[in-house]
Amino acid sequence: MLTLAAIISVSGSLGYVLPALIGLESMGVPSPGETALVLAAVLASQGKLNIWLVIAIGAASAIIGDNLGYLLGRRLGREVLVARGPFHARRARLVGLGDRYFARHGAKTVFIGRWIALIRFATAWLAGINEMPFRVFFPWNALGGISWALAYGLAAYFGGNAFVSVASNVGLVAAGALVVALVVGFGYVKFRERRIERGLDTEADEPTIQAVSEEPA
């Protein structure tokens, strides 16, 4: 992670382009959105930028980028995933699972996803692919983007290099917890799929068994 001295050495001419990079990350383009917000906030603490403008640009970039990612996922991503081709059945099944997941947990996923670096770039795309209603996506996405930009911006503004170190460690812990949750969730889904398949197989066999038992001796 960059030291405070390195952050301060960033030319003030970069100005408010830094928090604007968040929009690229939100669209799914690999870019240091969170780091850019922290850099801009620390520069603001040195009097080079206005912290409230940094936060406003960061929040707006996050919301706009996420909405573009959502639209691209809805218009293009789903069509690609359900298209005929290799592993079509498995891809279709995964999309179906995603649809059910976002129908039940979409709002909190969109909000919490903004705070976790490893899934931030994919949350909006997944919400679009799984056809989360826009009327639900937009307010929760906006709430996540505004609260995230406000929290990280002010914390970096007042905490400087100390916050950068803490945020890095917290991000690693959150990422680890997310991986564990995904592994457990995937295992549960596979377990349920097998239970359902066995149930269907049993039901399919019952008529045959009954028919055989009713045949004349």
C-alpha cells in the first residue's frame, strides 16, 4: 500500500480525475477505484482538493458506473450466458440459481457489494444478468455508493496513512469471509440440487412400481 509521503507526492494536477476512476471499476473495468478515492481524500486533507467535491464525484462515479454495468449485464451478459453452446445446461442452471438468489437477497447484495473490493466490480453486472428489477437496484445501489464514498472519503481525510493501512487489512478479512461464504453457499446449493434430483427420480419410479404391481398374475 502506498505510504502517506507517496500519496502527497501525487501531483495536484490530477485533481478530481482520481475519484472519477471509480466509475471504471464499477463498470467492471479493472482499475483502483477505492485507492483513487483514498488518494484524493488524502490530497484534500493537504488542502489540494475539496473533500466534499471529492466525495460527490466519487459517489456519482460509483452510481453511474454501476448503472452502466447493470444495463450491460441485462442487455448483453444474460444473452451470452444462456446462448446455445458448450456447457449450456450448466450455464442455464447457474443463471436460474442467480435469478432466485437476487430475487431474495438482491437488495442487500447490491448494498454490501459496494464495500467489498473483490466483488464490487461484478455486483452490478450480476444484478443485471439476473434481471434484478431496476426499481429495487437503483435505490440500494445509490445508498451503497453514497455511504461508501462518504465513509471512505472522510476516514481517509481525517485518518490519512493510518486509515490506508487499516482499510487494507479490513479488506483482506472481508474478502476471506466472502470466499468462505461462497464456498459454503455453493456446497449447500449442490446438496439441495442432489436432494431435488433424488426426489424427482423417486417420484418418477413410483408409477412404474405401481403399474407392475397391478399387472395380472
